[in-house]
Amino acid sequence: MKKLGKIVLTGAAGRLGSYLREPLAAMCDELVSTDIKETPGTLYPGERYMQADLADFDAMFEVIAGAEMVVHFGAFVDEGPFEQLLGPNFVGSYNIWEAAHRHGVRRIVYASSIHAVGMYPKTQRIDTEVAHRPDTFYGLAKCFTEDLGRMYWEKRGLESVHLRILSCAQVNNARALGSWLSYDDLIQLVTRSIDTPVVGWSVIYGVSNNDRTPVDNAKAAFLGYRPTDNAEEFAAQVLADSPPMDPHDPNHMCHGGPFAGVDLGNSGLAGMNVIDDTKKD
């Protein structure tokens, strides 16, 4: 693939962003990483950092100027009161798409989530064309942004790929045996979303090649994503350490896991044992 000129990565100081910065920097002449935090750590060759708030349109307009593509991973990454998510997750998405449109950006790669369809029962294998069924305000923001992306494609010709990530974290619970996305597969997923020649408006599930995967990416095969990791290698230990799951509990029964079981506005991450293994320089 011909090297791109400028890529913008939002959410660069987050856990997933920490694994994307180095490979993205290698794909372009200039990677502009951005986050609300002061710094993401030591910068990679070709990387520049701009501290900015997603909810500030002028700041996003400045960050995106001259970019060919935007990899949008910035957000408030949990369920919370609607007012808490409104700025970064709803207004922030509009700001990214509108600034990208005005600057003539070719494509946006967006970190969507399984929580856009989190209330489907896990026994129903869902594909990329099922109707939205959010489990939280957080999931609703993902639905909003997927629809925003489709509208900007159909009305303004701005391409976007929406990555419905299931769970990109260490496998330490039974749900993750089906939902795991390894960091290597995450990098491949984002890379394919960038280097596929034509994507239009696309949705693809962010999940590894797990034996127990509950989603179907067949209709997104044209993106060329072929995951290689499999959570089954962790199955014996995880199942030995896990109590039986209650099929009547939405935490266990629904695709959204703990997010499906919480009251609106309450943290979904509080019920998950997510290990902070942010990549350190």
C-alpha cells in the first residue's frame, strides 16, 4: 500500500489507542494523535500529539486539517448518565464527521461497539445487518454514530468503517471466550479498514477467530479482515475458575454482557474485570 500523508488518531492516550499508535505511524508520513489527556507518552517517529476535546468543534477542525483518514477511537468509554456522554460521544462524533467533511477527508474508521446491538440474546448469532438494539446510553451513542456515518456517506460521499468491537481485553471470564479481540487482530482490523480500496459505509464486528464467536462477519468479508487469534486457548482455565452462568440473567444471556444488565446511567465496566494493560513506551 502506498504510504498515506496524514492520519489522525483520536483516543490516542487510551488503552486501545496505545496499541494503534505505532502501526499507524508506520502507515503514513504524519500521525497526529489526539486525546483530552496531556500526553500519551513518548511519541513514535512521525507522530505528533495535539491535546484536544472532542466536544470542541474548532479544536477538532484544527486537528483534522490536511488528514486523509481519521481513526476515531476517542470517547467516554463506559455507561454513564446521558449528560456525561453527550459531549464526547454524541457531539464529538458530529464534530469529527463534519470537520472531516469540510476538510475533504476520504475515510473515517470508527470504534463502534457490540453495545449498539447488546440486547440481542447471545444464542442468536447476529450479522452486520441486524437492526440496532442498544443496551445503554453508551450503546445508543454507537448507534447514533453508525447512522451519522451512513448519512454522511449517502449524502456527502464520506466513507466510513464502523468496528463493532466485542471485548478487546484480556480473557478472564467466560463471555470473553466468544467476544475476545486480541490486540494483534485489532491492529489487523484497523489496517484492513484503511487499506481496503473501497469501503463506502461498512459495519464489521471486532472479534478474533474464536471457536465460540457469537457474531457473523460474512457480509463484511470484502474488507479482508482474517483474524488469527482464538480465545479457546484460555478456555480450560477460564471455565474452571468461573461459576455456572444464569441463562435468565441479561448479564450472561445478552451480547452486551454486563452492560445489558445495568440500569441506564450506571457503569457497565464496574461489573467487568478489565485489566489495564495499556502499552507502555
